[in-house]
Amino acid sequence: MRKSFFPLILSVFLAVSLAGCVPMVLVAAGAVGGYAISSDTFEGTSSKGQDELWDATGHVTSIMGTIKESDRKKGEINATINGARVTIDIIPVNLTTTKLRIKARKGLFPRIAIAQDVYTKIMRQLEQ
């Protein structure tokens, strides 16, 4: 009898804990990990340098869509992927850590799945 209540209690706990703000979304595939910081933005950190991350981001973005603008000094790429406007920021944290932030919107609507997909593919590109 006790075992039948466990899934119900777990489900209620998860539903209550995820209600309200944007739930944290984790990607777990080896070293690929990140989280949603808003309804349209996904970010994470990498132990790769800014130049290496910039090259991987440019490569993946050009395959997935069309790069509209890129500014290496600012660390920003604007692209169109699957009809969504995607803004990618590469932010140096320190000498050995770089933050990757991806924002995706289609019209007025957030597209967190696109942002997460781009992030995951960039991180996988870095692993190769």
C-alpha cells in the first residue's frame, strides 16, 4: 500500500515545485549541461576558451540557420534558426571559463526548445 502512494506524492511535489517561474531545464549528455534562465533564454558555462567557443558557435549556427550579424569583439551572434530570431552571447567569466547564453524568439513568443537545441549542439561540437 505504501509503494502506491510514493509516485503520487512525488508527482504532487514536482508539480508544486515547478509551478510559477520558468522551471529549470537540465541537459545531461556527458559534459553538456545548462539551464533555462527565462522563458526564452538558455545558458551554461564551458571550460573552453572564448575563441574555441566562438568558432564552434559560428560553425553550428551556420549549419542550423543563417547568421545575420556577428561581432567577435562583443561576443555576439544574431541568426535565424527554424524561423526564430536567435541571439547568442559568448561571455568570458575568467581565463578558463566562458558562459554561453542563447535567446530564441519567434515573433513575440519564446522558443526555449530552439535555444536549448542550439546550446546542446554547440557543446557537442566542442567535445569533438
